[in-house]
Amino acid sequence: MGLTLVAVIIMGGWVVVIVIAGLVMSLRPGGVVVQLAPVDGPPAAMTGRREEILLGGPAEVVGNVRGGVRAVLLGPKTHHLQGVTLTSGLDERAIPARAILSADGHVLRLSDNWAETDPTETETSGARLQENAVVVTADGKHLGKLRLVTFDPVSGMVTGLVVEGRRTPGQRLVSLSRVKEAGPNRIMTDLRSSEWTTLPVFATDWEIRQAVLDRLTADPELQALPRSLRVDVQDQRVALHGYASNRAQADRLSKLVRSIPGVLELDLDVLTDEELARAVSEALRRDPATAKARVQVNAHHGTVEITGEAPDRPTVKRIDTVASQVPGAQVVHNVVSVRRTAGLAS
């Protein structure tokens, strides 16, 4: 009987602890549903520079992981990023926005003095955008779960939420102007469920860049290109700078990149070997000092090779100068020889 009474007391104590913990969770910052103020003027642009915080992703200080991102804290009136909460084991800690160096949708990087920041800098009235919070439409349907939060590092304003749904493609970008209230486990929008397919398809810049490199490597006709290409991705807009063997290869490259889910635009700044060789040849013909030289020009991914004959040594040197000034010519191999005159030949 005594043991039964002790067990009942212990179980009752656990119930009290759980109830108290629940009250604490509901009363802490972001633990209740918070109304978001309407956006003044046009909705926050989703086309400018942005950074992306992956919920559940690692947070690093000088390459060392200091925890996982549990939630983003948002000012409900100003829509400014107040900070993030990090989890490490059972501990959770608020980190102010000023400690954030960058967020690429893969890793959140913090300044090395992050431990000295004051968690009270985050407002107690902030809304909590938590990992895997359910995003709900105005008609009560579930769009999906919250995966990332985008923000403008210049203004410090949160611009959108990335929702992972069940349909393909799975991730879509929701402008913060469509979000009406946020709680730790539920985010309410003014969207209708039928609007899902009209939302922008989303992929992080890191994911898109990796997809470009992976697909190039897997394509037998393009797998050598990464050595001669620079791949830049910003806000789902891809810029490729470099070289291709011919226009057909450049067109294949363009088609491949445009087929990657999440790519919004492509800036293809690719020069073919044929185009570079032609440009160097034309430059040599236009220059009075090199026009009389009889040369052949070949190019391969920025390296130009010039063979043939020139009337004298100054002309050979001038060929170097003219060819090096052609846009896209990175290396010039000038093996032009000086033409022997008839008198010398005899």
C-alpha cells in the first residue's frame, strides 16, 4: 500500500511538472499566437538580395557547429528579423540578429563573439517561426510545413517563408505579406489552397549551384566544362561565365540549367572556342601593324594559339599585344615565326 501511494505521488508530481512546463512554453516569447501587422506599401520584394535560414540546419562559429536552428524570431509590427533560437541537446538559446554573419539556406554562420550577445535584445512580443510549423490557408487547409525563412540582410526585414508541401515541386515561397498570424506550431495565411501552384517554386542558392555542378558532371558532353565555368547563384538566378567548345554545347548547357527546379533566370555569358578564335583573327586583320601577317588562330576554353608567319619581329610582338586585348583571351600562345625574305633564302 505504501509503495502504491508513493507511486501515485510521483506520478502526480510529474503531471504537475508537465503542466507547468506547458504553461511556461505558452507564455514565453513566441509561445502564443501573434498577429502580424499588415505590410505598408507593396509586399516585400522577393527578387532582391536575400539570405535564407534553414530551420533545423546547423549554426556555425568559424566552422564549428554550435547547435541547430530551432526557430526564427520576428518583430510582428516591423517584420524585422529579431534573432534565432538554437538548440543543443536539451538547451535552447536566443541569439540576436546582430550575431548573424550569413545564411545560405544550408548553414547559418554566426560571429565569433556570439556568446557575448545579450538574448534580451530580442523583443518579448516577437513572433516565433518554428521548424515544421504547419502553414494553413484561409480556408483551413494545410499547405505544408515551414522549412526556411528568407530575409533581406540590408534592411533586416523578413521577406518570406518557404513551405514544403506534399506536391511536386515540394517547396514554394510565400511572401510575408500573405502571413496573418504566427504561433510556435501553426502559421495562418490569407492564401486559398488553390493558390499553391501559383506560388514561386523555391530552391536555395546552395542547392541550385550544387545541382548545376552535379548535372554537368553527369553529362558526358558537358562534364569537362566545370573547369572553365564560374557558376554564380543569387536569389535563384544563375549566372554562368566561361567557355564552351561550340554553340551547340553552349545551347545544351543552357537547356540543362533551365531544367533545374527553382531556377528563375539564367544569364549565360559563355564564349565558344569558335567565337574567340574568330574575334582574335578579326582583331589581327584590323590592326595595321599585324594585318600583313599570315596566321591561323585556334582557341580552347580561353587559351589562344596563334601560328603562321610575320614579316618581322616587331610584328610578332604586336600580335601578342593585340590578341591579349581581345575579351575572353586569358592565355596567348604566340608561335608565329618571322618570314624569311627571298634574298636571305638564297
